[in-house]
Amino acid sequence: MNIFIIWLVMVIAWNFGYPEASPLEDVVVAVILSLFNLILKKYLKF
């Protein structure tokens, strides 16, 4: 659950930080952040 919250906070920060981003950019960033969270899960043992 902690990983999901980290991912959600980063996605919200992206959306508020770059409101002019296209929907494609939003999807690409969400996927990149998801991969980042998988890496965090592996190294932080969540």
C-alpha cells in the first residue's frame, strides 16, 4: 500500500506541476513513475 501512495503522490504532483501536459505525456509519466516504484519496492523490501 505504501508504494501505491508514493506513486499516487508523484502522479498528483506531476499533474499539478505541469497542467499543460498532453494526455499522452500524462500516461508516459504515470508508466515511468510506476516503473520507478517497482524499483523502489525491490530495493526497499515493501
